[in-house]
Amino acid sequence: MKSKSRSLSGAVLMLLIIPIFAGLLACMPVPIGDPERSKIDPELTGIWVTLKDSESLDEPGFYVFEPYDKRTWLVSGAGLVAGDNPDLPDFDLTAYKGWVELAAADPVTEGYVSIEDMVVYKAWVKKLGGEVFMTWEPKMLLDDGIAEPEAWFTFHVVKKGRDRIELRYVDGNSDLFDDVDETRRAYEKVISKNANNPELYADEDDADVVLVRVQETELELFEELLDIIVNWN
């Protein structure tokens, strides 16, 4: 990651962080995997955008996966809302091409797009049942420091080539967890046994979040765009 990506994560940490997924019922009462024993996958490091045509997302957004250490990532992200200036061109954020056109626009103003929510997570991976799962631990900044999380988000990670990944929420309210002790090992056993069981997931058929990697050739454009919209917020 370039220095601007690192500074972006620092800027996000200085803002009021509102978890985008706070209203979802897919959260888990325990973290899956151990962040002290995990190992990051370098292929997941980078800047990713979400596409607006992902059915479970009302608006597009971006995430920066930056290694915090050899075991975990700091995931900084924002949900975006379209601008309301009718004199400015619309950008088709249902496709990566539209994101590139937005990032290359000069000048980029709030009439194009602005930030809706900001989030920061600590993330790590765990392999269960032959599949890769990623846990996101919310990091909420309060007056007295970072609050201890009360819930976690766990995703089934499916790579669709190097530049596209699909995430499916593990549903913490699934009947599969009924009568299971609320411990990490007990929940991991259920996930391992049901990794390919649709009943494990919030959406039994489709991915909940689709991430597309920002390409190296457009990385500088996106870094500049993210710096601008963070300053707007």
C-alpha cells in the first residue's frame, strides 16, 4: 500500500465511525478464528469497491484492506451516496468502469458523490470445513477510547479470480446455532460442519457483498478520490 492509503486509514480513524451493517441480524455473538494465530492473505490486501447492483447494498462503497500486522488487517470503509447536482454527469457505479470515470473526474465535488457512513474493523481469516471465513471486529471510537465489541461479522470468502471476491454473511441467528454454547470453539464446529449448507448464511443463494479490486493503473486516482471524500465528511 502507498503512503496515501496509510494516511486514509488514519483519517478514517479520526472520524465518528458508524457501522454500516449495524442493523443486520447476521452478526455473531462470538468471534470466529483467533487473530493471534491467523495469517493474512496478501491477495486480499488493497483497495476494493462495492458495486451498486449488489442486491443487498442500497449504495456503493469502498473498503481499504491494510495489513495491521502479519495476522490481521485494518479494514477502513465508507458507504457512498450519489450527489444531487443535475448539471453534473451521472456515473454508473454498477460497474467498475463507472468508478474509474468518477475517480478521474475533474473536479470531483460533492455534487458527484459523498460519504454516508464510515467504518473501521479489525479483520482476520480462519479456514473451516475446507472454506475460508473472515471475521470483522468493529472498532468504534468513543470519548474514552475504543469500545469492546459486543458482536462480530463473519463472512464466507469466495474468490472469483484475483480481482473479485464475494462475501456471504454467516447468520448468527441461524437455527443451526440453536442450543449451542456461545463459545468460539462451539460456533466453529457448527460452521465447519455446515460450510456448504445454505442454511448457515443470511442469504441462502447469493453473495451479500461483492468486492472488485482497484487496479494498479487506477490506484493513484482512487487514492486522490478517497482523500477528497474523507475531507468532505
